[in-house]
Amino acid sequence: MQRIVVHCLIFIASCLFLADNLMAQTPAEHQSITAHGCQGCGTTMVAGPQGYGCPKCMMGVDCATACGNEARWQDMRPMNFDAYGPGGYAGPARLQHLARYHIRPGDQIQVVYLVTRRQENGQYRLMPGDQVSIESIADGDLNRGSLENGLLIQPDGSITVRLLGQVQAAGLTVQGLRALLEREYKAFYDDPSIDVTPVRTNTLAEDIRAAVGGLGGLAAQSLTVTVMPDGQIRLPGIGGVNVQGFTLSQLKREVNLRYAEVVVGLEIEPILAVQAPHFVYVLGQVATPGRIEMTAPTTAIGAIATAGGHLAGGNLRQVVIFRRAEDWRLVSTMLDLQGAIRGKRPTPADEIWLRDGDVVIVPERPILLFDQFVAQVFTNGIYGVVPFQGFQIDNGGN
């Protein structure tokens, strides 16, 4: 009996060795050269130092050829799998991983300010801090301010002129202020002939830019803000802005609209400076369970590899993924990754991209669960408390 078992083991080992050798051979070793080219790939022979020969012909599996199903190893076909030589690019240009990035708490946004001095529509309206010059042909005593040092509009929006005292100027256009003074001075002059010249305008935009830190020239006119847990950022001149869930283009539009309500000719350009860290959690039968930071797009197998790989007792057929949906409800799925990790599935359908906050659980194999059950019940359980002493039959001393 022992001799039969030994022969069976030798036969199985021989089969495995043969299979490994077949798998180790490159597709080029299976090709045959004809006068017209390689039979497997159909590529044309090229001349080289060793004479004519086939170029490197590699076989591969492309999930795009499976018509929406998962491809199998028997679907291998000629593929330009080695397009880049030494010193070339690491890989072909890929599509962006995320179509649009949505801002979330913890992100750091660099806000670059630009004073354009441009008003898209309507006429400019004076505001506190602006300076004007007021002149009258009828009476030079009515003149206020000059082209070098204009009459300052006070924080309450008023200016002080002769005979009239305080006049509200903020909110008026230059033409509107001239018409107001002309109308008021007609109580004292038949033809006051008032002229208003803007000396310095749009001062709020300059104040905001100065608050940001760039006072002029080529100095950096930007600030970096962090999205708070409530999803808001705070900016000079407009205060809090809720930006959570916005794309950068939506953020730019929202902030520029908010600034347009209080200032003219000020625009911002947001730049994502630092992303908030992305974490996934890998638990169960892995070498180093715990929290893993995702610094790049990560798949389920990639997360398991980062956690030190799966242990021998891990049930890779039932890897569980817990995820929070957009409304924070809990969703989950179960993945079969065993074929992929063992190299039996070339394009596994269960290999998915992970999202921030996902929990990956590699459970134990059912046999380990059974072993634990045996240990708990029979070893550490009732029989551990009351040792089994076997059966004794009392036949009455007969």
C-alpha cells in the first residue's frame, strides 16, 4: 500500500513539473518560423545579427475581447505586450482615474488672486475707500480733492463738500454723483457746472489682495486654505464659503460670484495643493492588518498586498468589502480573488478599485473555523472542564 502511495505522489509531482515548464515557456518559444513570418503572431520576420528571425511575439489576454464577460486564459492571443524598450516610458498614457475630483474636508486649496480691473457689465459704482475730485466752474471754492490726492469716500460711504455737508456717494456711478451734486447745488447757483473725476477706484480689490499677501509686482498673491470638517473655507472679503463636493471649476465660479457682489475686477483661480489623506482598512487573515493610506489608485488585491499579503488560512474566495454610500448607508460586496492571486484568472471581474474609507476583510477558511469550533468545544469547552475518562461497564463483579 505504501508503495502505491509513493508512485501516486511521484506521478502527481511529474505532472505539476510538466505543467510548470509549459507555463514557464514564453509564447515566442511556441512559434514556428516560416518563409513568410511567424505562424502564431503573423508578424514579419526581421533581419538581425543572428540572421532572420521573428520579433518578440507575446501572448496576452485583453478583457475588451470578452464581450463584457470575464476573459480566461484560453482567450490568449497575440498582443503587443512589450511596446516599450529600455529607457522608454513605464507604460502607455492612461485615461484619468477620476473624471472629476470633488473637494472634501482636509483638502488644502491654494487660492490665487488676480486683480483684472475689468467689469463685465454695467457702470462702476463708487465704494468706500475710493477717491474722487470735484470741480466747479461757477465757484472755485466748491472744488474738493485733486488728481494727486482725491477726496476720500468714508467708510460710511459719504463725502463732505462745501454748503451741502455730507453726501452719500457710495453706490453711485461717477455720472450719478455728478448729477446729484449738480441738483443739490442748484439751490445756491443757477448753473453750478459740477464735474466729478475718479482719482482712485476699486480700492477694495487692492485691500483684499494686500490682505492675501501680494502687494504688487510679481509677488505671490495667493493664500492656502484648508477645507474644514463642516465643508467650508474662509476667504478675505466674503467670509465662509461651503465648498464640500464642489469640483475646482465649480469652486472658481462660486467664489468669483461671491466676490462680484462686493468688489469689481477681482478673480480667483483655485488649485488643489494637497489632498486630504485617503485611507482603507484591511482586516482578517493578512500579515499586518490595520489602516493603509492610499497615495495612488488602489485595488482590492493591491490593498491586501500592502497589508503584507494574505495568510495561508485566508479565504480569498469570500473577501468582503464594506463601503459607505453617498448618503452614508452601509453597502457591501463579496469578491472572489483566489483565482487572480493564484494566477488562474487573467482579468478577474472581482478586482475593483477601492474608495476612501473602504473596509477589506479577508476571512478565515471554513476548515479553520471548524478547527476553532473543535478547539473551543472539545478541547477548551465541556470536555476540558470534565475530562473524558472513557466508558466503564460494571457487570456486578461477574
